[in-house]
Amino acid sequence: MIRVLIADDQPLVRAGLRTVLSADPGIEVVAEVADGREALAAVERVRPDVALLDIRMPGMDGLTAAESLRAGHPALRVMIITTFGEDRYIARAIDAGVHGFLLKSDDPYELIGGIKAAMNGGTVLAPAVAHRIVRVLHGGELRDRLEARSGMEALTPREREVLALLGAGLPNAEIGRRLHLAEGTVKIHVSAVLGKLNLTSRVQAAIYAYRAGLIPPS
């Protein structure tokens, strides 16, 4: 059972998210709160597997809460679901190391698949968000690519393969199947890649893989 906390200041949105998530027998909504500070307290109290946060909330906003939760609860899957897909919000969420950035305008039932993917080690981006990230990266300077390729010299051949598959957005289980590795071994490689490249999340690893030329700008 995947235990989910919902943080959104609009009661109707919380009710809608609860209805969608409760349709899956493998997901349980264990807490609903209206701002970031309440989310921090609720995580300590109920220990969810996933925290689903809106961005704009009174008191503490969702991005500030995400930064705090990622720092204090490394095992917690933190996901943003919002109306606002602005570049500055996306960039800050990526820096915080969130496991997903979804838009409320997307099909709500895709949220269930996104939560399950995050629990399996994946990172979930709304299509519009992924497009904006690639567009920004595609317009970057050659220097970024050269720096990324230089940093890859610290990786072993296997770690480079793992980085490329991280760039494709694959969860650990699928990476293991493609490389014929145990999932535990994949986790070790992922940790090594993030550590050697000084990255804090799989989203950052995907961006790095793009800059290094390991994946196309699709």
C-alpha cells in the first residue's frame, strides 16, 4: 500500500485528488493539509511514502516545503502538482530534487501511474514541463555540453550506461532489466553517478545526460 499525503489550500482540489487516488486499491490517502508547514508536521506524524504538494499555498509554499522534505526525509517521494508550470518553478523544483512535476490540467488519472513510477525509482514530468526543459536545454551554449562530457570521464562504462537510461526516465527496475542487473545493483550505480557528478536527483541526471549528448532532444 502506497501512503500519500496531499497538500493543497483548496478543499475542492484536495477532495478531487483524494477521489482519484482512492480509486486505486494500492493507494491510501493518509493526510490532507492546506499549507507547507502543515505538510511538514503531517509527514512527521503519519510517515507517508509520497507527499503531493501544490506550489502556491498560504504560509509556507509547496516548493519551500519540498526543499525541506527532501533534505530531512531522503526516502520520501516528493511530487509537485500545480496549475503553474513556469520556468522558475520548474527550475527550483529540479534543484530541490523532487520526484515529479505534474500539472492540474493533465489527465488526473495519470497521477496514479506517476505515483507508482516515483515509488519504483522513476521521475515523472508532465509532457508540457518536459518540453519546456528540453527547449531551454536545446537553446543552451556548447560550453554546457563540453562541461558535461568532461564530467563523464569520472564514470565507469557501466555508470555511463545507467546515466543514459536515467536520461530516458526509466525506473530502476527497468534499467536492471535492460542491463541484466539486479535492482539493488542499479541503485548502487545510480548513487555512484549522482555522487560523482554532484547531482541531487534523477531529474538533474536526465538533464546532465542530455547535455552530455547521451539522449536526443525529443
